[in-house]
Amino acid sequence: MPQLNPAPWFLILVFSWLIFLALMPPKILTHQFPHEPSTLTAHKPKANSWTWAWQ
């Protein structure tokens, strides 16, 4: 049963991860967001109290 022999599959796993780790980080690090996040203002909007019509 060739599935029990780990020698070829382990090398395939190692080489595939090396290729994956060599190609993906530069692509991920050069990613640009379409909209830069804006800073939040310290001003909070004033909450109006609810005027109850039946009291």
C-alpha cells in the first residue's frame, strides 16, 4: 500500500509549503486597502432626551 510510505508525500508537502511561503507573503504585504481608515473624532453627538407625549 503506497499510502503508508511517507517518504514521497512528505517531500511533496515540504516543497509545496516552501513554494507557498515564498510566493504568498510578498503578494499579501503589497495589498493596498481601497479606503484608508479615518481617525475617529473625540466629539460625541449629543443625545436628545425622549419627550414622552403621554406624561
